Amino acid sequence: MELTWFWLTVIAILAGSLASLATGRKKKMPPGPKGIPILGHLHMLGKHPHQDLHRIAKHHGPIMYMQFGFVPNIVVSSPQAAELFLKTHDLVFASRPPHQAAKYLSWEQRNLIFGAYGPYWRNMRKLCTLELLSTLKISSFRSMRREELGLFVESFKESSKLHVAVDLSAKVSSLTAEMSCRMVFGKKYDDKDLDDRGFKTVIQEMMKLVAAPNLGDYFPFLGVLDLQGLKRKTKALAKVFDDFFEKVMDDHVRAGDRSDQAKDIVDTMMSIMQSGESEFQFDRRHIKAIMLDLLAASMDTAAASVEWILSELLRNPTVMKKLQKELEQVVGLKRLVEESDLDQLEYLDMVVKESLRLHPVAPLLIPHYSREDIKVNGYDIPKESRILVNNYAIGRDPNVWTDPETFIPERFTGSNIDVRGQHFQLLPFGSGRRGCPGIQLGLIQVRLIVSQLVHCFDWQLPNDISLEELDMNEEFGIVVSRANHLMLIPTFRLQN
Ligand code: HEM
């Protein structure tokens, strides 16, 4: 074993030196910090890579080259640079890098999120956008969302009477999980239907595995050895999902045809499969891959966004009061917020944007991948580089944001900047071909949950913790959530 390590190290050093000699001579690579043999710059990343990359980019510029193991990375950290990668040259950067965990969790890369750019991904994306996440489809789940939110509000009333703290983070995460399940599967499954560990735990375990730094991704020749045991764990998890999704599909076959209005997402996909009308091969494996994509993409993103917004509102009581005032004016104090109210809640919109600026829940988007050699802004970007767009840095760029570290929703007054990927200083959903196809649904969920929480309750920190003491530590993953759950005491404020 020791001898193997010796030879692996020698090969790695030789390959690294040859590569840098080859590239260094002819090409003008973007600037970047000095790396070390084998690791490249991997050692410069700690528990919060988006923050580390932000700090490093301050010295090396908005288009920066870094080598993680054998993998070249381009780190993009300003709105102008993001526009070059996600708009001007979007087609070149619209792929995703190979990713070991994703490979085992995507029914041999049949999913959308990690799918390489090509006709297959384009077809799947079209199907998702037109059939599964269309305005019509999203509206058809409106009454389900209303029902779930009603139960959610009720669940806090007891704690309000007793004046005891609730784990708001856990509650919001259950709510988004239940909404996602009902939308995708048509019903809530019992936790034990998936696995003894329960539904949310298994999904979160998957998100952790996908985000875990895997040596096999950075040093492909180490992949087969599976030194961290990640491949083994991922395969076991993939089996759990496979068994469960097969059961879900069998349940749908048994339930038979439903009217269009009552169709959940699995129904819709199964009709497409049975009709044989899709423009590409579409079988049970594709349905399973999309089920997992939609669950993974919708559960944590919305919940983490709500957590951060509530945290900022608590730290900024005048903003909280102003938002409650807007809700009182538009909704009154006698009823819950309805989806149809959302368009009139302008201040809510500014609060959401400001929080997504400071706390983009996908701070490095999902890595993009260059499909060919290309020159960008005078720099050579090699084929098969990973592109990390640092949303966290972009939202704090002092050239476009005054007082960037401060939470000021009013900065959006009279501004046309929105979050839909047209304004490169604010990209919480990404932009271009790979931009989030669930943006409309995501925004509805986030605005609806935040407005309901703020409208129905006043919130207070327990145990006389002062607002200054509320920690804002992050837990890094594909989705960045609060490191510590938000524990708060609710006081019901409606008149009924
Ligand atoms: C607040 C909620 C959400 C946020 C902040 C968010 C953010 C993002 C971001 C940053 C990306 C990567 C963009 C890129 O790589 O350029 C993404 C991709 C994606 N999102 Fe969302 N998302 C949210 C909700 C949703 C929902 C509700 C769904 C669907 C049910 C969804 C489905 C997807 C899919 C399928 C992709 C992959 C697209 C592709 O690779 O072609 N997202 N999202």
C-alpha cells in the first residue's frame, strides 16, 4: 500500500508539472494564488469555501484560476464577469462537470441538475419547464399550499398560548418537505415508507453526500479506491431511493387515471411515458431521476431562504415592523395571507431580494463546465474547467452595492433589479441556460411562508438572548442553511 502511495504521488507531481509547463508557456491563464504540488489550491478552502473564495478574489480579481487537485477551476466574482460566463458565452459554459456522487444518484446521469449539456439534457429541461413547472401546473397546487400553510399556522398557536419557543427551522423544513411531496407524489408518505431514518433525514444525507469534497472528483485515479467510503454510501442511498420511487410509481399505476386538475407530477410524467409521445426515450428511470431532482431542488432551497429572511428580520426590528404594517394594509388583521395578495406586497419583495443578496442559498450556484477552449476577457479558459460563480461575492461587490454588508431592503426602492437572472449583480437563481427552472415556484413558496409567519405572529428570541447575540453562522453544502436552528417564541397577532 505504501509503495502505491509513493507511485501515485510521483505520477501526480509529474502530471501536474507537465500540465503547468504546457499551459504556462503558451496560454494566458487568469490570475490566481500560488498553489502547491498535488493539492493545487485545495488546502486554501475551509469550512466555508464561498467565503474563502471571496477573500482570495479580493487579491486576484473577478476571474481567477485555481486548481483543486487535478481539476482546473475558474472562480467568477463580479457581476460583469458573471455576465460573460452566463450570458455572452453561456453556450460554452452550459454543461456540468462529472461528479461521482451525482452519477450514482441520477440513474446513470438521467437527471437534469447534473446532466451534461446535450440533446438529452435539453429535452429533459423542456419537459420540466413546459409540463412540470409551468405557471398552469404551479397554480394547480395552490389549494394544497393553502391547506398546508393553514396547518402550519395552527401548529404555532399552542406555543403562542404557552409562550414557549419553537424550532422554526425544523418547522419550515417540514412544511417545504410536505409541500414538495404532495406536489410531486400527490400525497404525504409516512417517514418510514422511505427508510427508518425518515424522509427529511435521507434527503439531507443525500445533499451532504453530493456536497462532500470527494477525493475521487479531484484526483480521478483515486476514484476506484473510494478512500472516504463515499461511493459505497452513495450507492446504498441510491438503492433506498430506487425502491421507494418504484413503490410510488406502482401506487400511481394502481390508482389509475386522474383528471388533469388532480394530477400530481408523477401522474403527469407517467402519462407522458405511457403516451409514447415524448421526443426522446422516457421510461421509469427518467421518472425516478426527475422525482429526486425536484425533491432535492425544492425542499432545502426554499426552507433555507425563509430561515435567513426571518433571521434578518429579527435583527432589524424596524424592517419587521414596516413589513407587518404593509401586511396589515393589504391583508388586514382578520385573515391569513392569500397567494393573490402577493403581487401587492412590494416591501415584502424588497425584503426577499435583500436577504437573497446577502444569503444566496446556493452561493456558488451549481458548478458549470466548459465544453471547449475559449478566450474570455483576454484569458484562456481551458476545455473541461469547472466554473464557480461566486454569488456570495457578487452580492457584496462594493462597486455595485453601497454599504454591502448591511441589510437595507430600501435599496431596491424605485429600482428595476430583480432576481430572475437579467441583472447580474443579483443572481440567487443563476442565469442563462442553466438558470433555475423552479424560480416561479420557489419565489411563491418563500414569499408566502415569510409573509404568513410575519403577519400571523410576533417573534421573540428565548432566554433573554439579545438581537446582537443571534448567531448567523452558516453550514456549507450545495444549499447553505443556518448552522444553528432558529428557536423563537411566537405571539399570535391576528384578531380571530
Ligand atoms: C428559493 C428557492 C430556490 C433557489 C434559491 C434556487 C436556486 C437555484 C440555483 C442557484 C440553481 C443553479 C443555477 C446554475 O447553476 O446556474 C438552481 C438550479 C435548479 N433548480 Fe432551483 N432554486 C430554488 C427552487 C427550486 C424549485 C422549487 C425547483 C423545482 C421544483 C428547482 C429546480 C431546479 C433545477 C431542476 C435546477 C437545475 C437546472 C439545470 O441544471 O438545468 N429550484 N436552482
